[in-house]
Amino acid sequence: MSEFKRVAESDHELDFADEFDDSDEDLSGDVQQFAKQRFRLLIIVSVGVSLSAILVTLLYVLSKVSFLAPGEKVGGGTKNTVVNDIPKLGLVLSPTPSASEILRDNLPHLIYGTAWKKNSTKALVETAVINGFRIIDTANQPKHYNEEGTGDGWTSAAEILGLKRNDFFLQTKFSPLRDQDSKNVPYNKSESLPDMIYQSAHGSLLNLQTDYLDALMLHSPYKKFDDTLTAWRAMESLVDDGIVLQIGISNCYKFETFSKLYEMARIKPQILQNHLKTINFDPQFLQFTRDHPGMQYQAFCTLTSNKHHLQKKEIRELASRKGLSTQLYMYGFLLSLGITPLDGSKTHQVEDLEFLRKLRGGEIKIFENEEEINEMAELLEMKLP
Ligand SMILES: NC(=O)c1ccc[n+]([C@@H]2O[C@H](COP(=O)([O-])OP(=O)(O)OC[C@H]3O[C@@H](n4cnc5c(N)ncnc54)[C@H](OP(=O)(O)O)[C@@H]3O)[C@@H](O)[C@H]2O)c1
């Protein structure tokens, strides 16, 4: 046995050294060969280790980001998706249906409300869209809404997510002069009512950075029905011009006024947006919207104006039986009735949207039958049609 083989044996490298066993070459040739073999082995091992490391890193990254939907929990957290994370990840897929799919398929949804958000409007609307809201409510009423911020918010989120204008439904309002801050009226207050409406709607187009509005609402009817009708005619002409696709009315609580307007309208209202305090709820409006397919009943202050009811022990128990908070149970209740709540959430966006996803996917069924709906309505002291 050569000297080399003894060295090799002592190093437990016999298998490799065997190659040299019957060699007639001298020891220095053996050593050279062995050095070459070791070098090759080293290369093979290094390449193997590097490939494994790359593979493990790739699998880890994919498991963390590739199938995350916007707003999905990251690392078990429940906070809203951090806006700045989205462009960085760049791999986020959106399973969220577009506004037209939501409305066409009558999917349960919430409308993102932008009132009272002031300078945070842009950031909150951007986050809302990234988290999955597609229908957005605003008004050309600087006293309560920052319509420009809403425009900046949806456009910025659309750019991040690669969405187009027609993935959204943007609804805004013409607010009569008496509801405006006299020092900040977004139209010329000495113009005729129709001209105020045209100016307001064109201002909304600029603020929202769009060339059409999915819906324009009269923020509240006038005391005189004739003025309401004049306003309506001006809104109809905006539909004729193709600037507005749908028109609606808000804060209309006299059923007589509403049904008269509906009757006289050449272009019928498609949205009724009202305050929802359950004890004052007038079921005639809901019955009317149910009887007129294509009409939507939207409700605001659904959580804030009914807080005292939602604290009731019975409602807390009903909600917890479904594994829900009373607020989500309330949203589910209204959706079951055919009422679409507005939701201006700042900190519960992800929670509210996850709830909607589960509702759409059938993971949650709020009510098994009519009796359960009636039980909740009774607890809320709300008359149903
Ligand atoms: N047509 C009109 O005259 C009129 C009048 C008022 C409002 N609006 C529209 O309606 C929108 C909504 O307004 P709103 O008055 O209904 O109320 P809101 O501004 O949406 O306030 C709802 C409150 O409920 C909380 N919330 C949301 N989801 C929750 C959850 N899952 N659990 C616990 N709390 C939850 C929110 O808290 P966080 O913020 O912490 O999430 C917020 O404090 C407005 O932004 C506006 O667009 C229209």
C-alpha cells in the first residue's frame, strides 16, 4: 500500500484513495491527482449547498407573499395592509371583484364612506382600495368631505394595484347651498339651481380625476317639491350628457316626496341613501326598493346611531353564536334585508372586508330563516316591510 493510501486511510478517505491503489505512478503524481479530486469534490459540494440555499430562500419568500391577497393577514396580524408594503411586495394578487361584478352579481358589499376624514382622506381611501373596497362614496361638500383627497386616494391605489377606472364605482353628491359652509361653496352661489348643479358635478369630475361619475345624488330634497324637481331635471340632463351614469337621492324621509319624485322623474332614481336609526326606520322605502329591481337602498350611521341596541346582551349572544362581533352581525343583518351599509372605517377595514369575503364564499351564514331575522329586528325595535 502506498504512502498516499495510508494517509488517505487515516483521513477516512479510502473510497476516494482507492482510485490510486494500483497506480504505477510515483507518489507526487498521486498527490496531484488527489488534490484535483478534492478540488472537484469541493466545487460539487459548494454548488450543491448554494443551490439548496437558493431553493430554501425561494420557497420561504413564496410562502410569505405570492398568494397574499390585499388585506390578508400578514404574519398573523389583523391590521390594515400597510400601503407602502404593496409596491415593495409587487406580487400581491387581488381576488376582489370589480364594482361592476359586485353590482351585476348582487354580491354583499359595503360602500367605503369618506366623510370627516379631512387631510387623511387620500391615505384612508388608498388603503381602503388596497384592502378591497371598490365602491366609494363622497360629496362635493368641503364642510364634511375632502373630495379631492378621495380622487387622489383611489387613483393612487389603482396605480399600485393596476386597476382601471371601470373597476370602481364612484358616487358623489350635489349638496344644496344651505348644507354648505358659506365660506367654502364649491360652485357659484348666485347662479341658478341647474347651473349650481352643473358646476358642482363638473367640480366633482375634476376632484375625482375622472370623466364620468357612476352616480350623482341630490344630498337632500328641498323644502319645496318644485325645487327638488328642478334639481332632478338638471341631474337628468347630466345623464343625457353622459357625464353621470345614475342619479339618486339622499336624506329623503317622506315617502310621499320620494314616490312623487319617482313618478315624475324621466330618469328614475337608482339610489336612496338614508340615515338608519332603527326606531325611525320606515319600511315603505325598503319595500319600494325591493319592488324596483336595479334600485339600491344605502344606509349610513348604521353602527353609530344604533350603538345602544348593539350593546344588548341578546344581540351580543346572537352575534357570538355566529362567531361575529355585534357590529359585523349588524352589517350582516342589514345585508340580509337588502340594505347596503356605508362603512367609513379607519381601523376595521380588513375585518369588515374579510367578513364580506366569508359571506360571499358561504363560510358564514348569518340567518337560517325569517324568524331569526325578525328576532334581530325586534331587538333593534325596527319595523320590517
Ligand atoms: N348622505 C348623507 O347625508 C351622509 C351622512 C353621513 C354619512 N354619510 C356617508 O356614510 C359614510 C359612513 O358614515 P357612518 O356615519 O355610517 O359611520 P362611519 O364613519 O362609517 O363610522 C362607523 C364607525 O364604526 C366603526 N366600525 C366599522 N367597522 C367596525 C367593526 N367591524 N367593528 C367595530 N367598529 C367598526 C368605525 O371605527 P373605525 O373607524 O375605528 O374603523 C367607525 O367608528 C360616511 O363616510 C359618508 O360617506 C352620508
